[in-house]
Amino acid sequence: MTSKKMAIMLIVMVMASLVEMSVTIDLCGMTQAELNECLPAVSKNNPKSPSQLCCNALKHADYTCLCGYKNSPWLGSFGVDPKLASGLPKECDLANAPAC
């Protein structure tokens, strides 16, 4: 293998490891950890009651943004039931949350 090819492969490997370490999700004012906390409550398979941490996260979420995902095909690929997701503010007893 030429030194040029080895250098390119090394650069690609370093970039891949940097990307893997730095990827975080911040969606609609919720961090990846907060989204993960709410996932069991909106899961298509065997949904659970939302945790207090999930409900606390929803208090500062951007509902206009979240409602924009209501009809997204991405939700299903992540195992999210859109009806459960749109009903989550009510489940958390968040009276001022707008309905989608």
C-alpha cells in the first residue's frame, strides 16, 4: 500500500472516531438523554407511563417543532407511535401545551 493511501485511510479513521464521539442530538429543545427518557412512553410496543424526567423535559420543549414531526415517516422507523407522542403532554398533565 502506498504511503498516500495509508495517510488517507488514517485521516478517514480519525475523522470517523471524532464524529462518533461528538454526535449528540438536540431536537426541538430536548437533548438526546431527554428524548431517550420519553421513548418508553411513546413506544409502539408495550408503551409505559412517562417518567417524571420525561415530563420535566417536555416543560421546555418546542411544541411547534415537535408537532412538525407528527406525520413524519421517521417516527415509525424509531418505533415511535405518533398518537402516543402527541398525547404525551396530556399524560404529563401539562395543561398549557398546545395540541398538534
